[in-house]
Amino acid sequence: MQLVETRESEDYIVLAKSLAEEFAQTAIARDTKGGTPKQERDRLRQSNLLKLIIPKEYGGLGQNWIVTLKVTREFAKVDSSIAHIFSYHHLGVVVPHIFGSVEQKQRYYLETIHNNWFWCNALNPLDKRTTLTPENNHFRLNGIKSFCSGSQDSDILPITATNQTTGGLNILAIPTQREGVTVHDDWNNMGQRQTDSGSVTFENVLVYSHEILGIRDKSSQPFDTIRACLTQLNLANIYLGIAQGAFEAAKIYTKTSTKPWLTSGVEDATQDPYIIQHYGNMWVDLQAAKSLTDQAGELLQAAWEKEWSLSAEQRGECALAITTAKVAATRVGLDVTNRIFEVMGARATSAKYGFDRYWRNLRTFTLHDPVDYKVKDIGNWALNDRLPKPDFYS
């Protein structure tokens, strides 16, 4: 049984690599253009990879987070915008599983399979401009959310909104096309240019009771807080994938295009001792970040499988491993995406190569939340043996 599952997992990763090769052909042009990668989103829909994490009992592919994150990493190597929206679909589709009732979990999984829904992200708990007001047997949603990644061309929006009656931060999931929902084309940042991470406005949007999943800021069990771990490790995998992709792109360029420096005393740039030294250092750093990220993935999967039996200590150990991996991936990634130019040379800065997109994408995405606070959590553990406390970002 385990052998069959392994073969299935390998097949999905092979499929992801094939799609990544396809996406790579247009990645530079699409990065320049920005906007919604509609064709690529449709290819993801057709691939069935949107069903990866959904259990087989609901018609999904029944894969674990280790496989799902590896697939995400493959996309990030060539196009981190695609990795971004692909991964946030999976972070969204499990929201009812984590915060909803058993019936809601089943309903949203089944409906996602039946309708081939593409989820996005409009939770952003720090943006509290959305309100939920009771009206007869229903509710009305009003306000605006920022950083709604993947919202354009999505089917379902998971949202947080302040309940005007209770004051709690409710979680809900509604169709993107519902009347009163307006997805704005206002994402124009220097990186992650095809993630549609702009704003969404809600004007008197009808919300049914069964679409309200839970209260985000009043968790009672460790598993209630697992989504922060999922999000943070997802980011680490994308950061790592970007760095790995930059390394491979630089390697090809150095071998085929870089000219040896006039005083180097070598006839081929691949024999330059300083270039070799840079590649050696980058390789070591990447292997360290990869090992930490893979180790965190195993702990995350173990925590996910424990579900409601997950203890606070187990959750904390998982969060610590993820935090460590994310700090490493951030530091290594920013270094590698900058240092590749030193092993390629001045000609590599030509816009036609698009090598700058690796750094721009990583620099943009690593500002998701301050890495300094991650280091603080690690230091508090290293010095005071205190595991990270669950919150929206840890």
C-alpha cells in the first residue's frame, strides 16, 4: 500500500515538473506584463492538482502536505506567482476542515471536487475593515480586504470579518461571483506580479449561516491554530523554490554565456576560482535551507495527522521547526538571488533574461511578515526554552 502511494506521489511531482517547464516558457513575459495568469490557472484546473490535499473519501487525490509543498516548490523554481496562487488554493480549501463543523468540512470538500473550485485567500486578519451584520436568518458582509492573493479568476473566497453583534472575528467562505463582491485590479507591486494580491470590496453581500465557519481569535484547541503553521511553511517552500530556481538559471548562464575576466588566467568562466567559490557557498546554504524545510514538512504532516489530538507542545515544536526553516529560506534566498549576478556578469542584467525577477519576487514575498519576529521566537526558545505562542503568523 505504501509503495502505491509513493508512486502516486512521484507521479504528481513529475506532472508538476512538466507543467513548470511549460510555465517557464512564458514566465519572463508574464512577469513583465503582470495581471492574471488565466491560461496557467486553467492548466492547473485541468491538471487535477487542485485536488491534491483533498482526502480520497471526498473524491480528492488524498496526498499529504509533504507532497503538496514539494509540488509548490517545483512551481516556485520557475514562476513564484503560480506557486503563490496554487499553494493558497490549498491553504484555502482546508479552512472549513480546520475551522468548520464536520458537515461544513464535508460540504466544501465535496463541492470543490464537484465544481473544480479554485480557492484564493481573503482572510488577512490584520485588515479589520470587513463587518458581518445579522439580518433575519442571514448576514450581510460589508467592507474591504487587502492582500487577497489569487482573487481574480477564483471561485471561492475565505474571509475574516468582525461580527457586529459578538465582536468576534468570524471566518466565512463564499462564492467570488456573489452579488456585491468586487475584485479590484489594483495589484501593481515590484514582485509576485501575477498573484492578483490586491483588494476586494464587499457591499451588502448576502452570507448564509452555513457559510460561517468559526471564530478565528478564540481558539480552544491546538489544531485550531494549525493554519498559521501551514501558511508559514508554505512561504518557506516558495522562498526556497525561488532560490533553487535562481541557482539553476545562473548555472546554465555561467556555463553558456559568462566570459572569463581578463586577469583570471582561465579560458572558461567555469574554471574561475572565485566563481567556483561562490557556487560552492550557495550550494551549501541551499542544502541547509532545504534540509530544514523538509524536516519541518515532516513535523507539519505529523501534526496534521494528529488533528484534534494534537497537543500544545507538539504544535509548538512544529511551529519552531517551521520558523527556523522560514528564517533560513529567507536569508539564503535573498543572498542567492542577489549573488547570482556575481557568477554571471554584467551582461546578465539585460532585461531580456529576467534574472532580476527572482530577487524582486522573493524580496516582495518575504515581507509577508517581519522575519525579525521569527528570530525572536527562535531566540526565546534557544535561551528560555519557550515554544512560540500561536497567533495569526506563528
